[in-house]
Amino acid sequence: MVTLRGEVEWFFQAEAAERTVQEVAGVGDVVNVIGVRLATAPDPTEVRRRVTEALERLAALDAASISVTTSDGAVVLRGRVHSAFGRAIAEDAARTAAGTPQVLNEIVVVPA
């Protein structure tokens, strides 16, 4: 078992470190406790804009059905999508674009 500790500026960096270590021969389990630090608190309006734009770029997703808000430094996604895949890619897009350490995915899957 390998435990990853430290700090990164973006969530995707912590995920990339975990994926890299999982591929090392002999590693059975990875515990990722890498924290995300922010140089400065992100502007909530700018965070919402970046996340909304990221969602709109996804052809596989009806971005209009998802609302983006911020609360206590976290991005909150709400709305309805037609698949678990749509829910997951919306969260991934928000994590990549947000510049915030936390994304709360409250999107509900409603099959078509």
C-alpha cells in the first residue's frame, strides 16, 4: 500500500499522481490524501463562469440542464442528466475548470 501526501494547486494533479502510482508494479492499493491548496481564494463569479463554459463545451451533455453555484469555496452542480456518464463528465469538467478544491455533484440521473 502506498500513501500519497502533499499539496497541489489543482485537483486533477492529485488524481494524476494517484493514477501514475497505481501503474507501478507491486503497488496493490493507493491512499490519496493529497490536498489542494489555493494561492488566493477564487472569485465565485469567475469560478461559475469557467465551470459553465467547460460544461457548454461538452457535446455529450445538455449544459442548460445543469446549474452552477458556489458555496463556502465549493462549486455546487445541480440539475438532471440522462446518464451516469453525463453526471461524471460534468463533475470532471467542473473539477478541471473550477480552481477550487471541492466540487459537490448534486446532479440527478433521470433516464430518458
